[in-house]
Amino acid sequence: MYTTLLAPIVYGWARLNGVRARRAFLRGAGECAETQRRALLRKLRWAAGTEYGRRFGFAAIRSPGDYRKAVPIVDYHALSPFVERIVAGEPNVLFPPREKLLMFAMSSGTTARPKYVPVTGRFLAELARGNFVWGMHLLRDHPAAISQHILHVVSPSMEFATPSGVPCGAATGLVAESQKKIARLKYALPPDIYRIAEYGAKYHCILRLALQKRLSLVIAANPSTLVALGRRMEDRAASLIRDLYDGKFEEAGALEPALRKTVERQLRKDPARARELDRIAAGKGRLLPRDAWPEIAVIGCWTGGTLTPYLGQVSSYWGEKPLRDPGLIASEGRMTIPVEDGAVGGVLDMGGHFFEFVPYGGDGAEGTLLAHELETGKSYFIILTTSSGFFRYNISDVVEVTGRFGGAPVLRFLHKGSRVSSLTGEKITEHQVVEAFRECERRLGFGVPQFTVCPGWGAPPHYFILIEERADGFFSEARGGGLLRAAGELFDLALKGLNAEYRGKRDSERLGGPVVRLVPEGSFEREKLAHIAKSGGRVEQYKHPYLSPLLDHCARFRLSEPGAGADACP
């Protein structure tokens, strides 16, 4: 009753505020070049007095052309000395001292150290505006999406703090926590629930509290999260129903005191709802989210890139619902806003950041292109300039232009840059893979000149480590023994230490453990020759791929020991 009465109020508030935001978005798309020029100049004026701004003469820059001549393209390695000074508390480095630093958004770096992305008040406003425009387009197409409650699964904004007390976590969590109170009334869970560290307990708690509500909109950017929640409900249905009947949460005792109090304040006893779910489980032989919440009107999750294979599992657990991609979003910023269900791309979010593009596969000598200069069907690296103080930052995302929305390009995410793989958002790099494998070799006391790590699909997905057999039969003799298993376990442990997001995905069971497979001696040489013949390159230009992001990479090899089931290459 309460939710039903509240829906028209929230919907009216959203429409009133959304009309202006959507008009500005459409106007910006129609004036792509001018919108981007203004976005750039605002940021340069804002940061002109900073150390970085003075070093590269921001005050004298009058156009995107001036900007490209004066300021270099950088990666995180180049920016890290400046960021480390901000982490230490030094002001006026990348953004002006009057700009409040709210937190550091965390993301995996190319080494063991994570990336710290400063989240300023301006940067947060840019993210929130993009989220609002996305939500308004979704609500335009699915007004029933707020007829009941919203389940929005995010990571917490506070996972730990710097020595000076600045929170470190997920920017998406801060965006969710910063919403207006009238909007928060529609959300099924308070943001503090997402601070539960142990993934099994977190998923169980999300389901337990959400089952008290009727849901009409579910958002979890990574579809692997939805699959994990669906699997958890199926496995733990009996305890969820029992706790709902009794008004309890069986794992509450394992939570830290503050979180336990937050959870206990949310718990409700609902025997009628518990009996309803029990009847569903008895009739169908299991309980799935699609049966627990048939009112869901639309689901927000990523639908492109390497995450596409998850979508069938999402539908099997959550039902055949329309899917709306949240857009290309990273710790460093929001890049696109999809405006249709099932869209393969999103409109460039031009009103927030300033964007440049480098043709993918080129040598970079031709310089960067601006948004209005992109060609449909071509692929590009994205270069970001944001209000986090990241100027001309190469995020290493590769996108394809699929069309135009007004004057703005519509972009589809393809993959991270060369030699980066991300099945569930872990973003492992070739450097991390090599370091992890070398540590594995040191621990086990054997050497492998060449190997390749590549993704494999399954439930859950995982990585294969392909190793060539040796002429002395060393690995062949160890096939049935524990050496290869030990190599996989040690590699897994080392990679967890090098990449926090990989560790998180493994701990949450969204990724399975790596599987070592043997390929016949000479396999990598044959792969090299086939690549050179296809590409027309030279032998001296070839670089062995220690990491491949391609799902079909393993299928190119004949396995000495094929294995069975999910452990076999597709």
C-alpha cells in the first residue's frame, strides 16, 4: 500500500526534474563539437592554478587544438606521482584547493598497487548527472519500473581510508549514497548493506532483505552479480524462507556490530510472504528470483564486451526481462549513456567529460580525433579529461562507433586494450599474469619459457593456463599427479595478491580457479607462424601473448590432455 501510494509522487518528481536533464542531453548531442569545447574549457579554467595546470599552461589554452599541442597523453603510471601526493594530503596538485576531495575510487592497476582516482565534488556531480539521464530514459520506456521497489547492487564507497582519513572504495557507491531522500525511499536496501565484506553473507543478506519487498527494477552493472544472487537463492531457498517467516537473518551473528544493528533494524517478520515463496518452491522444485519477483519490469546490467555470455544465465534466473545496459562506466568516469533496451552501444556522455579518440590499430602518429570526427564502423581508444584531475588520460578501453545520436557518436565497448582480460570485471593485465606465473615457477622450482593464460567459459567462468609439454616428458609424467594442480593454485594465489579485483571476483565465486592444460610441444610456434601468415607481419615483430582476452583462444590448440566438462577448452 505504502509503495503503491508513493510511486506517483516519486514518478512525478522524476519527470519534473528529468525533463530538463533530458532536454540538455538532447541539445548537447545535437551540438556535439560545441558541447565538448565548452566542457574542456570549463575544466581548464577550473584547474588553471593547480601545479599540473601551471606546468602545461592551461590558462593560455583556447581550443581543443591548443590543448592537444600543450598537454601530453598519459596513463596511470605517469599520473601516479601526482596522485600519491594527493593521497598524502597535499593540495592544489591536480585540482584546486577549494574543490573538496570526497573519496578515492579504487580500480586495478597494472601492478600490485591499485589505482587511486580522486573523486571531487565536480566529478561526483558529473557521474550523478549521467546516471540521472540514463534513469530518465529508462523510466520513459518503463514507467512501471518504479511501481514497486528498486534493488540497486553497488560496491561500498568506504572500504578503507587513507592515513589522512579519506574514504577509498567505489564511486558508484557514493553516487547511490548521495541520492536525494525522496529517491532513496524507493530503494529496497540501505547502502550500508553493501559494506558486508564476505561475499556469501552479503549476497544472502541482500536476498533476505529484498524478499521482504516487491521489486520492479533491478540494477547490478555486472551481470555476474545477478547470476551469483540467483545461484545463492536457488541454493539457500529454505533458509531464506525460514528466516523471512521468523523475522531473522541466520548469518547476522557473524557481522560486525554496526552492520549487525543496521541489518536487524531492517528485518521484518512476514509469514504470509514466506508461505507464498514456500508454495512456489514446492511447486517448481526450486526458488528463483524470476518467481520471487514477477513484477520486475526491466533489469539494468552490462550487455556487451566479454560479459555477453552471462546474459543467458541472467534470463534463466531472473526471467525474460528487457535489459538496459548502464553504459560504459569505470572508476575514472562515465563514458556512454544507452537510451534503448538491448542496445549494443550508448551515446557519448558529452556534457560531463571531454573526450578524445585514438584510432585502434594505428601507430598514434596521426594524433587524436574529437567526438564529432569519428567514423561509424571504426574502433578507437578513449582518452579522458575529467573533473577528477585526470587530463588526457588513456583509460585503455577500445570502443566501436555503431552510429550517431544527433551529432554525438554511439559507442559500443569492445574490450580493454591489448593484453588485458576481464571476464567479470577483474581487468587482469599481461604484466600481472607474467609476475604471478614467475612467482609460481619460483615456488615450484621449474621453468616454463612460454605459456598463455586465456579465458574459458563455464559456471563459473575461469582462466586456462596453457603450457607446452617438454621434450623430456617432465609435464607428461606429472599429468596425473599434483604438479599442474599446484601450479594453478599458486598462480591463483599470486594473482590475487597482484590484482584486488581478481581477488574479489574469486572470493565471491564469480570466477572459478585457473585450470592448467598441456598442449603438444611446438604448439606456440605453430600459432606464431599462423598469426604472421594471417597478419602479413614479420617474425621479429611478433610478441608471444602471455595473456589473451579472447574466449576462443584455447580452442585454437589441440590439448595433450583434453579434460572433460567445464575444464575442457570450448
